[in-house]
Amino acid sequence: MPPPSTAAEFLDLLRRSQLVPEVRLDEVLQRHRQNGTLPQQLDPLANLLIREGLLTYFQAKQLKLGRYKRFTIAGKYKLLELIGVGGMGAVYLCEHMLMRRLVALKVLPIEKLSDPSHEERFYREARAVAALDHPNIVRAYDIDKFEQLHFLVMEYVDGTSLQEIVARYVLEKRLFDPLRAAHYIAQAALGLQHGHELGMVHRDIKPGNLLLDRHGCIKVLDMGLARFFNKQQDCVTEKYDEKCVLGTADYLAPEQAVSNIVDIRADIYSLGATFYFLLTGQPPFPEGTVTAKLVAHQTRQPRPVESFRKDVPPNMLKVLRVMMAKNPADRFQQPVEVVEALSEWVHQPIDPPPAREMPQHCPLVRMIAGPSTPQPNAVPLARLLFSTPRTALARGTTTPPPTSASATLSQSTVTFGPLPSSSSHPSGEITVPVGPASTARSSAAPTLPFTPAPATPVDTSSAAPQASVRYRSLHWPFWLLLAALLLLFATALYLAYLLGRGALG
């Protein structure tokens, strides 16, 4: 249908789309007619309907282009905004019409169905995300097909990618806080550790795939390139990825440019390159072609962080260098080791991100989302994730999380067993808080050995007398009452005896 040219044609398309209930639309229009504030031009009218919470920016744009159909998918999801477009499809912010909840829908473009690799990779992504359940990973709710559309229903993260946040800092000629960077990298490492325990490698870690929400929680996004090492039937990578380099050249591990047979240490390198980006505002090798960047990751060292800024702690730079070691054997061998290495900084509390770093939603999305601002006395999520004192990390003991943390996030603190011999850390065991247990899948997947926390010895010689004193002090009213009842019973028997003798006499 041709685009509308007048306000009347725009309203006609809006009514045909059934995006807004007729009663609600008429009420708003009538109110503005009576007040003399109803615009007669198309653009001002569209802006008015957005301000009134009747339309979103995306919906208004589509109606201006003459598109009034397919605003709902499968009769359950109403399209609100276009979040982004990636290699495997577009991602939309949608409202679940029955539950009144915001979700993210990743839709595979119809034109890509002609290539079997796209559909298989799309469903591989769905399987990868469905296997994960962790606070630092974007969750999947459902996968479905409607007519020719294949779509994945995911958790909507109300936040911004680290790529966008740091890019804004670069434009303002400011540098990102190293303490915040350490917090966010450690949170991403916790999410990767969860995937690693299920036999998964992400293979495309980069700032654009790390989302920061309004409460300061990092969510790892886009498992589309993930590979399971313990699922032999998942052979789509070998079938279609054998002769191509998958990932992003700016953050690709050296060995990943040579072979797609990589392990979790490739993700640790990419996470280190992301750490470098947060600290400097640019990738490790920002210039040159894709091929030149791949060669640089294998042969060159990035420009030192010290040449950009002087406020990064030396030990933090050491952690960065270990993460970005060219040889995988010289890196941290598991993401949990990154968490332990950064524990000096992640135990320092940080505030939630400022509002200017977060997306600005239209009134309709804000109404559906509800209030999202943390309470003034709320504990920042990053503080909950890293609430264990560093001394406990060194000793390998367990520290119970705060009551508010367990009530809010169902978090727990787990003691991991000894680190591999290749670890560069002298400590034998470390303790990190993790999210809820995944599912039954985790029991069949290779995991780190768990070491129970040692029980605190109890001095029974001193505890027993105290217990007996408490026992006597707490139960003496009972014994007094029992004695009174026995005395009363004996008196009653004696009186009955006397009465019986009198009757016989």
C-alpha cells in the first residue's frame, strides 16, 4: 500500500492495523479535539500518538511507509521496536499479548531459508541458549514457527551493549572506569564458565555481545556460533563452517583464525580483547583489513594500555596480558580463573550504570515494562555476584550470601575444587558465587570438581554444659506444672477414699 500523505490516511491505516483499541484511540482523539491540540499534519499526529503511549517509534515508522499488516506473530507477540539486525536475523522487542511481558524475538529472514546452513545454525543457536540458565547469560523461553517465519523467543535485556557505551565515551573523549571494566569482565567470565561446564564454547565474544542492564548485570548474548564438544550429533559446524572463519576479526583468538576447532581458551582471549577495548576505547588492532587483523592477533602485541592512560592498576594489566597471551597454554585455562584473578577489584562495590548509558524508551514500552529503577537501598547486582570476601577466595571456604541476595536472585556461593596444574595461580581452591542450577543436563556434562567446604569444628566439651543449662532453664515451668497436677490428683484420690469410708460406715 502506498505511504499515507495526510493525517486522515495515517489514522485510517492505524485503524486497519488494529494496533490500538478503537475506544482508546477515539478517546485520545476526542480529548485533543476538545482542547484544540489535535495536529492536522501527519508527522505531528504520529508524534502525538507516540507521546500518548498508543504507538512506538517502530510502529509509527512502519505506518508512515504504508505497512499496516503483520504487527503480530503467531497471535501472541506484538511487534514494538526493532532492536537490531545480525548475521542470523533481526531481533525485535515484542509484547507477549497474554502475559503483558516484554520479550525479544529473533526472527530468521525468509530469504535465508533457501540456504540449509542458515536454518540449521539458527536452530543450533536455539539449542545452545536453551541449555543455559545463568544470571549472566540471556535466557531462551521458546522457539516456534509461524507460517514461513522461524523465531526464537528470548529474555529481553533492558540495557545497552558495552560496544555502544564505550563508543559514547570515545565520542566524549573520556575513558571508561577500570573498576567497572573489571566488574563487567568478571561477570561475563561467570557466564562463560557456566557454558564451559556444559561443554560449550561461545566463539564470538566481543563488546557488542555483552549487554549491560540498568542494574549493572552483564548478559552474554548471541550463542549463534556456539559449539558443543559433548554433542556428537551437532555437526552443522563441521558441515558448513569448515572452510570459513567464524567470529569477529577485532576480537578473534590467534588459533581461531587457523582452525575452528577451538576450546574455552579462545573465548578467554576474546574476553581479554574486549577488556582491552573497555580500557582503551579501541580494539587491540584497529587498523587494516580483516586479513591484516587476523595476522596481527597471531604475530603482534597490541599497543600498551599505559600509552592511553596511567590509572589502570599494574596487577589488572597483568591479568589482561595473561588473558591475551598468544599461546593458549599461557592463558587462564578456565573463565573462573579470570574471576579469581580480578577478585581484588570486583569485591569493591560499584553503583548501577548512569541513566544516560541506558536506552530511552517510548511511553508505550515504559508502561509495559513497568518501573525498572532500583530502590535507593537496594544492593547492586554486581555486589551480590561478588559478595564473598577475598580471604574466603584464598582459603576455599564458603561464605553464606546475604539474605536479600538469596531472596532476590536465588544465588549461592560454591567452592570449586583445585585448579588445573597449568593455572598460574598459587591458590589451591577458589570460591565464586554462581546462579541457579541449570537443569538435569548439567549432571551429564563435564564439570569442575566440587570440594565441600570444611565443617567448622565444634568444641563439645564446652557446648554440652551450656546445652543442659538451657534445657533446665527452658523446661522448669513444665516440671512445676506436672508436680502440681500430681499433687492435685493425689489429693483427689485421698478425698475419694475418705468419702468411701464414710459411705460404708
